[in-house]
Amino acid sequence: MVAKTTEVGIAKREVEQVVGTLAAIGDLIREIGEVPSGHLYARLCGTMNLETYTRLIEILKAAQLVSESAHLLTWIGPAATPKGGSH
């Protein structure tokens, strides 16, 4: 049973890392509005390989948060909520 608990703990950590990375990439694209995919990957290539980056971008596109045309990533999800609440 200990092995299963450990495996679940590792899987949970991995999922949390992926979700955190997706949120960070999504937030960055949302903040700047649009960015060439290659430029974004150049900023991230020290932290992940191209396959991982491509998969994360595909997840954001499938969630209809980001669109891609001619390698330009554009935020199409909801606008950022202003800090300090609504006006």
C-alpha cells in the first residue's frame, strides 16, 4: 500500500506542476495579448523541451484560451480580472 500512496503522491505533484506551468504560460500570453510561438519557446526552452512546450500550447488551444495563426499565439480566453476587484 505504501508504494501506491507514493505513486499517487508523485502523480499528484506532476499534475500540479503541469497545471502550474499551463497557468503561467496562459497568464503570460494573456498579459501580452499575442506572441510569436518561437519567441515564447525561446524564453522557455531552458525549462522544457520542444515536445512538452508543443503539448502545453495544444492544451491551451483545445481549451479555447489561445489561438494560433502563422505561429502567432493570441489570447482568446477571458480577460484578466483587474486586481482589487470590480469597479
